[in-house]
Amino acid sequence: MTPAQPASPPTAPMNPLSAGERLYCVALHLLPARFRAEAGPEMLAVFRDWHASAGDRPFGAFRLWWLALRDLASCIRAERLRSSLALPQLQDRAPMIEILFKDFRYALRGLRRAPGFAAIVVLTLALGIGANTAIFSVVDGILLRALPFDDPEELVAVWADYTRRDGPVREWLSYPNFHDVRQLDEVFVEVGTYLGLGATLTGSGDAVSVRGAQVSEGMFNRVLGVQPALGRGFAASDDIPDAERVALLSWALWQQQWHGDPSILGEAIVLSGEPTIVIGIMPATFQPPFSPQAELWVALRMDATQSAGARGEARYRSIARLQPEVTTATAQSAADALGSALEREYPDANVGIGYALRPLRSDIVGGTSTALWILLGAVGFVLLMACVNVANLLLAQATSRVGEIAVRSAVGASRAAIIRQLLAESIVLATTGGVLGALLGVFGTRALVGLAPPGTPRLAEVSADARVLAFTATVTLLAAFAFGLIPALRASRGNLSVALNEAGRSADGSGGRRLRAGLVVVQVALAMVLLVSAGLLLRTFQQMNSVDLGFEPGGVLALQLGLPSGRYADNADRVAFYGELERRLAALPGVDAVGGVDTLPLSGFDGDANFQIEGQPEPPRDQQRIAWVRRMTPGYPETIGLRLTSGRFFELTDDGEAARVVVINQTLASTYFDGQDPIGQRVYFGRADDDPFYLTIVGVVGDIKNFGVTQESRNAMYFAYAQLPTGFMSMVLRTSGDPSSLAAPARAVVADLDNLLATASISTVDDVVQQSLASERFTTTLMSAFAAVALVLAVIGLYGVISYAVSMRSHEIGVRMALGANRRNVGRLVVGGSVGLVVAGVALGTVGAWGATRALTGLLYETDPTDPLTFTAVIGVLLLAGIVAATLPANRASRIDPIRVLSRD
Amino acid sequence: MTSNKPADLLPLRPVVFGILSVLRQAPLHGYGIMQQANDHVGHRALLGPGTLYRTLKELRAGGMIEHAAAPGGTDARRQYYQLTRFGGDVAVAEAQRLGRLIDTATLASQQAG
């Protein structure tokens, strides 16, 4: 051997590329990109040296290009072959990141080859993650998260407890009873109270109707611990009867009406005709735990002396802050002692009334919580089904790839490389599903907030929560990861030669088949529970919608109005105003009837009174006769469609001068005038020995649903508006056309009559009725949506398993056909397999639904939780789903050509 | 390619043996290897830049060669390669195998002759 001489390159400095070298550069682009990035520069360097030295030989350039291109071609062929087989790189010491990058690229390529599979997995994951994020965000915002106040666990709602009088456990307080409980400063830091306020704001453009509350002085600063963002809060001197009226504005109202101009502070605004000084602006984030839609708050201006006679008037809702070391139980015993003392001191008003303290959070959300927990449970089922589906799809997918994996293994891919790559596919699927699911979760949460019934507590605090998203994403991704790993491990362990020989036929063990069938059975069972729940809620909703309301809401428009007490101080003014309004509205074209009532049925407002019947002994004080009271004009019964049972309705002559009259409802008549004719009898308010207020019964009307379509009928009375006027009225207009088309002309009539008056709200009575069913509709809609998703997931699951079984059993089917089975037999065999799975799922699901629907009992109305019709219908739907899911695979199976299948052997 | 015993890797492809033999003499850059290996093997069209690079990569992955510092006075931008101890053993083992093969062939032709 000759001594080694480093062959010194002829061109030492690197000159700019020559034309030939540039050509070689272009040719290098035929190499796979990754190999080119790694090897290109060095190959070019070698070629340049070679190119430079080739010039001196005969035919040098020609020979060089011939050799170089031949070399390049063989290199390209080898590298392309390597990437198409997804061989592991020959060196194991390549940086991990590079290997992973490559795995993901192959994963993407693999999924592009099976877009249907990829789309189903991604959609399933997205549905599971998205729906769960949305519902859990709502549950978290409303039920779980602490109230947004300092030390929220110290806040309690203070109610009057009327249970000993057969009344509600949560009744509002009278001002004197509030004032007394406020004195318990050994247990309470402060007790605050409030009263709803609807007012007309004038003086800054058009008259606008604003919602708010009258608030006692300590409510914001000492009870809730909230300070205004600008200006000052209420002071003790603002909350006395003769003080100048002062108001705090919500941030939104300030922006909307005054465009955030701070010079409004200290200025007077006109609220329902009364000048009111703006003293502060509450922070933008402030949401009082009561009347969430309030736009402003005025000081209550009450004291105990002024309201001394009003101990029986329950109008105030109260919230207290406990002293730091005091528990609710301790405070409750102090309040109990006070209640007993007040009963002795004021037997007339307070007998049978106690105080009830409840933690504020559960008090606010109490009514909403059952439905939300149930929806959370339901959506949890959807998540479970999504996981099962993904598992099933990945299992089937991996098994069908045993052959492919065996080929890779045979050409040198290590087990680790195969597992890594299958996992990469799972991760690509999971990540795509996760991102879509996150988007769905964010938009779904917004949609839910929009869909939620008005008056849902704490709705403003609901937002798609990152923790929730992280949780659901983790759960689903773990599922994808786990179920990607199991088949990966199993597939890569397989016996190569067996797999290669039998690829695509029976490589799947019976254990795997049973596992997947079991998963589908579970899935059908879960779908059944959800479908039954949705079915029961739908039945309930249907029952509620077909309840006889006792009036005819169709074709009626309602306008709510409030006369400011300043300008309409006298009863005569109010009667004159509403009389004139009624006449003008009746004159509008298309209006068939007009009337007025102080409170629309089903509008959510209550109002009752204690009454006595002349000639019947007065009951003991703690067993009062209570009736809902309504005031109406003579035109109201015809307009709203009340049904007269006996006697008469009011007439225009039943005015302030005439004898006082009353119309009672059927329930009251049958409860207290059993067998007698109530017409002509008298009822009275107050005490017989103390100049009571008598009214003569002139008519009996059918019962109507006043406070909820599912509520039992209660005693009710109607007064003649002209005899007992009030400032707040709802005018109702009946038309044979579209009632909402009357809104604009009716509003114009109001403005024409008094342009300082704002119409608080205009809606059709149909809408009012539907509004009262809003929370039922919310629950039913969501449950139905979840059930639909569950059904789709179950069909996908069934389809996956059946279709896979058909491809695995094509050999067996071929044999059967060769032995004389016809297409119909084969189709029946496949559909029968699917129906068999459904039957097993239904059996399991019936047991599950039987138990699970008990949780729904509180939400059902005139529907049995084991309603046979619902169960039967759901079973029918699932069997149909089983047949539908099997149709395509059955069709494919019946087209199997026995000759081709058998010739594969 | 990660076997620890040189004998497991035999027989070597002519290109591999050519490169290992060239590098047994001294560290060298890509073009130098290509030039000398082609001369060495006596088949002048055996190695092009692509095949060279792929084989170098394979040998490096197999632990037979490694990158080397460019000797002083040469172009530092060129990548130099040198034999590892294992690579040297593999080259020797292959040379011995070929030697025995030649002895056998020679003996056979003498007996035939």
C-alpha cells in the first residue's frame, strides 16, 4: 500500500458555483427533502472537487455527468424506498426530535389514507371534549365557584319562615322584621335589604325604562364588601325618610346613557319624575347576588318608625354577613329566639312566623342546581361514550393493520419504532380532536349562556374555563393515548410469519372481538339511558305545553307600564290615564279587545292577601285564608279569555263611587262556599271588629295558571281596577292578526298620551307563557341534544364493529356462499349480529335507565320515570339504529364473491 | 449495523471495504475518499457523491468511522473522516477473510493445475 497522502482538492477556496455545479444542485432536489437537507451540502462539496478535477481528462465532463447522474438516480431510488416503508433510520443516534418529527409526518400521511376513520375519531373527540367543557363551565360558574365577594361563606340569605302557617319556608321580610333582625349584631356584621325598582329615566334623551333596586345603606359596603369604582357609596344619612334621593349607577348604564362621562357624579337625574343625585358608579364586574339585571340602585330611605304599622307586609329580601367566628347554626338560634320574642310582642302580624337563614350561594342557585347536575351527569355519559368509541375505532384500525405492521417489521423496523409511530397517529388524532373540542367548548359555553333561561343566577360569571378544558382534554387524550397504545403493543408483538400469511383475514383474536363487542354493548346501554332521560323530559315538556292554562294566550299583546307616583299621585289620575289609554288602544285598527291587569298570569310575580268571609267564623291567626289578588279592568276577561262560571264580570259602572265588588275563582268558591251560591256573599280584609274592608262577590271564574303551568290551582280574587287603582298595569290587546304587529302603534299611543312615560316591556302573552317554561325548555333541549349525540356515537360504534367484523369474516362468508347461502341469508347474518349487540345493550341500558331516571323525578311533570311508552320508543329507536348501522356492511357482505375470497387461499 | 463483533459484519460490500481501507491510511475528506476508494477497488465508476455519502452515514452509524478535525493548512470547511478502532478491526477481519479466500483459490488452482 502506498503511504496515505491526503488528496488535496484542486480548488482550495470555495468559488461561486459554476453552471454545472448549479445544475447538480437542481438535480439534488429530486432527493427526499430530509435526506437532501442532511446530505446535500456534503454531496455538493464532493461533486465540486470532482467536477474541478474532471476537466483535464479526455471526455472528462461527459464521463463525470454520466457517473454523477447514475449515482444520484440510485441514491434517489434507495432513499424514496426507505421513506415509503417508514423504515427506522439506520442510525439510532439521530436526535430524538428528528425521529418524532418523522413519526408525525408518517402519521399524517397514514391518516390521509383513511380520512373517514380520522374524521370520525376527531369529531368524536371534539364532541366529547367540547360538550363537557361547555356544560362543566356553566356548572362551575353557577354552582361550584365561590360568590365573587370577600369571604363569601359568611353571607347568608335571611328569610321569613311561614311553614307553621302552611306557607312557604322562604318568604320575604316586612321592614320592621328586617329592622329587628338587623339589631342582632352579636351574630351579624350587618344585615342588608332590598326592594325591586322599575323606574322611568327621563332627562337624557328619550324616556327609558330602567331596572334597579332600592337598597338599605349597609348592603353594598358592609354586607357584600363592594365599593363603587367612582364616587361614594350609600351613607347612613342617605337612608333616612327625608333624605335627598341618591343613586349608584351600574357601569353598563353609565356607559350607555352617559358614555362614561364622570361629570355625571353629583348631578341630578330624573327617575320616575323624582330628581335623584348620582353619587357613584359601581365597578364593571359588580353583579349583585339579587336582581342580576339591575342597572341602578337607590337608597331605601326607610326607618322603623315610618313603617311601624307594616309588620305584616312581606316585601323585602335580605342578606346578612355573619360575624367572622359565627356559624350559620349559631346565627339561626339567635334569629329563632328573636322570632319567638316578636311572635309574643306582635301576635297580630307575627304569629307562626320565624326566620330562616340559608347560605347565600345555595340560596341563589338552589332552583337551578338539580337540572344542572343532571345535565352534567348526562354530558359525562357523552364523554364516556366518546372515549369508548375512540377506543373501539383505534382497536379495529390497529387490528386491520396487522399485515402492514408485519411488513414493516420484516423490512427492519424495530418494535419501538412501530409503537412510536402508531402512538404518533393517536396523538395526531387526539390533538386535532382536542383543538376542535376546545373551540367547540368555548363557543358552546357562549351558546349555553345565550340559551339559558332569563333569570338564571350568576350567568354573567360563566365563562369557558381553562381548568375545565384542561380536564376534559386530558381525559379524552388519555383515552386516545391508552387505546392507541394497547393495539400498538399487541400489533407489534404479533408473530410475523403468521401475520403475513393471514394478513387481513383472521389476525384478530377472539379476545379482541369480544372486547370490542363488549364496548359497543356498553355504548348502546349508555345511549339508552340518555335517550330515555331525554324522552321523559320531552314527554314532560309536551305535558306542560298541553296544560289547560284557563285563558287564551294566542293573539294577545301585553304592554307593561308604570305611572310615576309623583305625577300620578291621585287614584283619579291613574284611573283617568288607564281609561283613556284603553279607549285609544281599542281604536287602533286590528284590535278586537283591550283590557288591563296589574299582574299578567305566568309573569313570575306573586301577590296575595289574607281575607275573611262574612258569616263564617274567623280562623285562628296562624291559619289564615290566603288568596292571590289581581286587579283588572272590565275589558280584561274578554281580552285574555277568562271563563265565567256564574254571575258577571266587572262593568264600567263598578267604579270608585259604586259598591265594592269582587270576582272569585272556582277553587275559592268550592273551598269556602261548598254547595252554596257565593254570588251576593261578602268577603272582607282586616278584622270584623275593626272596620274591615268589605267586597261583594259578583262572579265566579274558572281557575287559571297564575304562577307556573305545573302549579296546582289556588284561591284567587279579582278586584275592579277602578275601585282599587295602582300605578303598575299591563295592558293587553287581542287581535285576530299577528299581535306583535301592534307593538309599534301601541307604543306610539302611549307616547302620545304621556311622552315622559316609558313602556317597561312589550311582548306577546304567548311569549310570556313560553318564558315561564324557559328553564324546562333549556333542560329538555340540552338533554335531547346529548341524547342525539349519544345515538350518533352508538351508531358509529355499531357501524365500526359490524363493518370490521364483515371484513374479518369475508372468508367465512365466502365459504357460506359457496355452500349455497344466498345474499339475503348473508345480509340477515350481518344485520342479526348488529341487532344482537343492540339487544344486549338494551338489556343493560334498561336496567341502567330504570335506576338513573329516578334522579329525574324532580324535573318530571305528569310523567312516570318508568313511562313504558318512552322506554318502548327508545328501544325501537335503538333497534332501528342497529339495523341502520348494519345496512352498509350487510350490503358489502352480500356482494362478496366466494370465488375471489376462496382463491386467496 | 450495531454488532459488536467484526466477524458478524462480514463479508463487506466492496465499497465499504474500499472506504475502510482508504481510511486505514489516514483521515480524509469526502472527495479524497471517493477518489482513492475508486482507485483502490480498481473499479473507477463505483462511487459517486450520493453513494459515498450514504455509505459514510451507514459506517458512522455502525461505529466504524467518525468525524475528524481537518488537518492544519487544509480547507476547514471540508468534513474529514477517520477510522474508529472497531472500524479498523472490521477492515482487518475482512482483509484476513479475503486473504484466506485467495489462499483457498490459489491452492485449488494449483491442485487443478
